[in-house]
Amino acid sequence: MGCVADLTGKTALITGSVQGIGLAMAREMAAAGARIAVHGLAGDAQIEEVCQGLRDAGAPQAEFFHGDLRNPDRIDELMQAVAAWGGADILVNNAGIQHTAPLGEMPRDVWDSILAINLSAAFHTMQAAMPAMARRGYGRVINIASVHGLVASRSKAPYVAAKHGLVGLTRVAALEYAARGDRAKGGITANCICPGWTETPILGPQIDQRADAHGGNRDAAIADLLSEKQPSLRLSDPSEIGALALWLCSPVAHNLTGTAIPVDGGWTAQ
């Protein structure tokens, strides 16, 4: 896809960027000239492959930064390391975990972990990054909130609670920083992208299971899965989420802030 933003001289920190949507956003921003601070759970070989791939895509630099998002002290260390590297002009809170169980059966430690990684971590990274963005006059916070930041589903209490909270947190940040910077520099914005069903490895087992019931027809399995909630009957590709994130980084998006943008094939329109 063609770049709609020139991110030369900008640094993007993307949590959970070693695979899936996070890696797709990193590739789009690398192609636009950004330095990429990579983060996620991966072994040394995968980390090197991802970083080299981003450099090949156009990033002048791509380095991996450790940080356990369950632990505020480790998040502080992550943000201090990125600040020493030049600081995040673009912060993408993408990392997240999921667990399904009825409300009455949801383990307490699972609730705590999902809230910590999917919501509290974004508070800590935003608190660390946004004051410096304001001083520079340009900054982008893009939080990956899921359609479950807008609507609920059964057996996903902590995930839905965290994603709804992430939308609210993002709106508060948008209000507090709306007047910082100017049109020429791009200002400071904070937005959520809310993907519906997206073709990532986490969906693989569900698709494979349904494909067995459709004689191995993967397209039929996807249509069956999506028919429950996503009227388009089409999965999004992670690169499409990346393209939207890239557009949000452009100075022309200076007045688009405090939003929760669904990319869900009509799911939340119902």
C-alpha cells in the first residue's frame, strides 16, 4: 500500500509487534520511514528476523525492547529505555491477552492479568510518553481496542471490561492533549482502532475446527464463523489495520482525536 504519511525522523513504539496486527502496523510505519521500537514475546531468532524485516521494509533502525506489561516497574524500564533511544513520537498499545469463560467461572488471576496487560499497561505507557509528545508538538497514541471496546460478548468479561476501559482512557487523554501542538506539526491525538474478526494466528484453531465441518473448505468455515457477528463475511487483513494506523499518524489527522474506529464489516452497526 502507498504511504500516506512521511514518518522520517519519527520513532514508533508498538507493543506486541512481533506478530499479527502489531507487526503489520510496524511494517507500514517502517515503510513510511519511522524508527521502530519492537516489543513482544519472542525468542532471539524471531526477534532478529522481525527487526531485520522492518529494516528491509524501510526503517532506518529497528530494535527490540523488553518489558513485562503485567508489571508497572518493568513498564517504567521499557519506557525509560525507549526515551533514551529518542522517545516515542508514536505509541501503539497493541499487546493483549484473552481468555474465555462464563463470568461465574472466570479465575481471579486471569481477570487481574487481562486487566493489567490490556488496560493498565496502556495507562502506564501513555503517562510516560504523552508529556514528551506535547513538548515536541507532535504525538500519536493508537490503542487497539477491538470491537469489544464497543459491544460485549458472552464469556469475555475481563476482555470486554478492559477494552471498554481502554476506549474511555483514550478519550480522556484526547481531551487533555487536544490543544497541544498545531496543525503544521500535527498536534497530539489519541484514538482507538476497534478491529472485528481479523486474520491472525489466534483465529487459526477456530477456523480449522469449522473447516472440518465443511469438508475442509476454509472459505466456508470463515463465512460460517463470521456469519454470527460480522455481516461482510470477510476477515480483515492485518495490513489493513496497519494502513489505518499509518493514516492516523499523518498531520492531516490532527483533528481526529478521541475516536473509536470500528473495522468490523458492520458488526457494531447492527
